[in-house]
Amino acid sequence: MALAPTQNQKQGPSQEYLLLDYLQRLNRSLEGRMAVHIHLSRLRPQNRQDHHVRIAATTFEGMTQTYDGQVFILSSSDLFFVCKDASIDDIDAAILKVRHLFNEDPLTHGEEEEDMARFCTYYNVETQHEEMLDLIKQMHTQYDKCNKQIISTYNEKQRNLSKIQQNTISYNKIP
């Protein structure tokens, strides 16, 4: 499992970029590929803490080796799990474990199909590859835009801090 921004990653590409790159490279071997997007960003804030998200991601660790899979923790706290030739029952079992992890959150309540659809989205990568690429491109663009805004705000605050420090030094030099 690759590190995510929520895990204090300081350098390197975003998980959104890595997922996009992975899906683009899969274009050569889509047969038997499945994916599931777990919408942890829809949980209440107290349930989206970094350690909760990491625990949820580890639920898929055993399946990554068994089913040639990959888990991505997105900046939104959502998880994306992509695998090959996994049975729906095995994927459902992992999803059920994640739902139980967050069983106090209203998002995990209900057993109807629409209740499950709010919590996760399944993809047949072979037939929905383009749809997935479009979704991940959109997520990556949103991540980049947000990241640039954060950097811009940080840089502006640093400039303002420097001005304040210079003014303080100048003020202290006045006899």
C-alpha cells in the first residue's frame, strides 16, 4: 500500500496521481479486473481520522497479494481497491469488515442496495475503464487545485510573517 497525504506524506506524487497512473497502465490488461471505491469521505468527521482510514485500508492488505491488487488512500480519505480475478464474495467480506469498523456512523446503516451504494461503488474495470479514468482525472485535478491553493495561502502567510518580523526588528531599533 502506498502512503497517502493523510499519513503525513511530505514528498512524491499524490495517491490520486498514482491511481490515475495505475489505471492508465492497466489499459493493457483489463480482463478480470474489479475495483471498489469506498466513500469514507462521506463519514462523519470524527470517523474519518487518519488512524481509522489506515485501519480500513489494511483490511484489503491480504487481498492485494492474493488478487494482484492495490489499495489507494485518497486525500479525501476515500479508499480505492483495484484487483484481478477476486470473487465478489471476497470483496464484499472486506467491505463488510470496513462497514463494521465504522458501525456507529449513519453511513454504514442499512442493508438495502441504495445503502450500500452510498458507502461504496463497485466497478468492472474491463467495461468501465474509461468511466473510472474520467472520475480519477477529475479527483486528481481537484486535488491539484486544492494543493495549489494551500501552497499559495501558505506562501502569502509566510510573506506576511516576514513583513511583521521586519517591522518588529525596525521598531526595536528605534531609540
